[in-house]
Amino acid sequence: GIMLAQLVNPGTPVLYGCISSTVNLRDMRYLSGPVEMGLLNAAAAQLAQRYNLPIYATAGMSDSKVPDAQAGYEKMATTMLVAMAGANLIHDAVGFLEFCMTASLEQCVIDDEINGMVMRAVEGIRVDDEALAYDVIRSEGPGGHFTAHPHTVKHMRQEFYFPRLSDRELREKWENAGAPDTWQRARNRALAILQDHKPEPLPEPVVEQIYSLAPDLRYRPATIT
């Protein structure tokens, strides 16, 4: 496909793409959550880097029928593999279950958490004078602490991922709140978003730029099919 695009229009921008997965060898059904999907798409991401092309890869899906532990470990495994391999874009990574035949709003909320963790992992550990903070370590010395140090306050929100869904409370507080599991917390958050979220419109200059590229959109009525 890339070669054909260049033959037709040399220099045209292209994306390297991969949606590879495997099948269940017991019945030959497509699988969306195997670790091999992560391996295949991670390998494709590395090939794309070799060709110096951006890649549209696949990960973050599950063969589970509901937002459960299986969905969590399958999604985290494939998304982390492909992201750490350097994929530029990972699609299908939000909300999909059951061989991509089912979508779940609760799973969308859970996947937002998974993807946030993955993005933090991809950022890695910064190693420079500011991050290592030798001067701060020397100034505090043995027995000192860094909790309230200005350097900690300055960097903590960049260095730590702060989850909005995961439970990090003590058991007593969790039990007093009704002992909600991950699915219940995700459902509550999804319902709150549906009720309260007000999407911000695109900035007018962005809208005008879109219309300049596709003038017909300005006059095309919105339809739902």
C-alpha cells in the first residue's frame, strides 16, 4: 500500500499500519486480547521506525465479555507492549470487549486509567541534574525528608500518575463507602460524565481551518444512521 501510494503520488504522507492478531486454534475464531497481538504490533512498530514512518497500531482490546480481571490484564499487556515499542497511535484501545463485538462505557473509564498508566510508563524516568536533585539530597542530609521540600512540590505531579479510578484507600474507608469494586466505581464515573460533562467546542480558528480543507462540511446537515 505504501509503495502504491508513492507511485501514484510521490511524497504523499502515509501511515504504516498494523491490526494483526491471532486466532483461537481450537475453533479458528479471531482473538482480540492475546499477548501475541501485543507482540505482533510491537514488532510492527519497530519495523515502522526502521522505515522512518509513523504507525497506526492496535492493542488494548479483550476477549472477555464484561469489564473484569481478564479484560484488565489483557488490555494492559498488549497496550504496554505496543506503547513501549514506540507506536505513534494505538487504536481500538478504549471500551472494546468480546472480540471487538461489544463496547462498554464502564470499560471506557477503566481503559482511560490503563492508558494513563501506560503513557506515564512510556515517559520513563528523567535523568538530568534537575530530576536527580543532588543539591537537595545534600541539603537534607541523613535523617532529613523531602515531603515538603519545594523541589518535591514542584515535580510531584509530573513524576507521579494520579489515578481517578483506582482504589488506594485504607480498607475501613473503602468498606464505609460500600466496598465498591472496579466495575462499580467505573459505572459511577461513567454516569457522572454522562450527566455533568459539557464538551468544549473547538476553537473557532480550528473550525475554520477544518472547513477550509473540507468546505462541504459547512453546509452538510448532521445525520445519525
